[in-house]
Amino acid sequence: MKYLIVGLGNIGEEYANTRHNIGFTILNAFAEESKTFFSDRRYGSVCEIKYKGRSFVLLKPSTFMNLSGNSVSYWLKKEKIPLENLLVIVDDIALPLGSIRMKPKGSDGGHNGLAHINTILSTTEYARIRIGIGNGFRKGSQINYVLGKWSVEEKKIIDERIRIVIEMIRSFGTAGTELTMTAFNRFSKMPVVKAGEQDKSKEPV
């Protein structure tokens, strides 16, 4: 039983630990916890984690966010992983900071990474986990906000959520999408910080 777990983000030090790179951050934490290291491969950084008879292939695309579909398509084919065993992890400004929502399929919701995956795979029917990063930005500042670093208070919240998402990944492989949604989607209605309150702490992390 093999699964492709994709964390979306942009490569480069300037994007490390930014809100838009939460997918990379979660996979890094999962690999570190499992004492596994990523290696640079075609279209991305990859590592493999064994858990209860399952094999999780973790993928951080190196194609940049807007071309994520190229990496996902390549590794699905290379590892011979069926579409139902694909899980994509992304940031979402439409969800309150710290909220977590898993769905078995759906639209891109305005996320460029998901949009390209949908186009390349010619389907929207694959599991995804959306992590709420909030929308505490002024009009016209969305790009700077999304590509900005976490504040001190935000990072405390996100660090807690990372642990939850790692458990969701394991559950996805062992229990399936529906049971994972039932067990964990209670976090989708847990706004930790209201819109506009995220910027109270100005110190970046």
C-alpha cells in the first residue's frame, strides 16, 4: 500500500517557513519525526516513510507553486500510485488561522497550486487537506501576506496544528479519507484567531 503525500510550496530560502509554504513545513516535520531525510530528485525533494505496512512517499515539488501538477503527475506515475492514494496539503486564506479541513475532492478554491494539479491530472477527485492561514491583511496586500513569515503567536498555533496534520496523514493511509474526515474535521470549525488579529505580533519567526 503506497501513498503520495504532497506538500505544496515554493523552493528557495526566501520562501522557507512562510504561510504559503505550510505544505513543505508539515512534510519536513513528518520526515524529522520519522528520522527520514529528503533527497533531491526529478521535479522535487522526496523521501519515503514506512508506517503500519504502508509506504508514504513525501513529495515537495521543486517546480514552484504554479506548476505543481507536473511534479505530482510524474511521481504518481513513477511510483505507480493510484489517484485515490494521493493527498495534497495546501494553505488556505479562506479558513481562519489554525483551522484544518480535509476533503475527498473539490475545486481549487483560487489556489494556484491546486489549479495546476487539477489541470494536469484532468480531475479534481483527489484528497486534500487545507490549512487555514487567516486573512489578516489589508486590501491589496494578499501576496505579501501569503508569502510572509509567521508571527510569534501564529507560529505557536501552527506548530500545534502540524502535529494534528501528521496524524491525519497516517490516518489517511490506515483508515481512509472518510474516517479521517470524521475523526479530524472537527478542527475545521475552530477559528483560533479572528481575521485581523494575526498582526498584533509584528515579530517574524
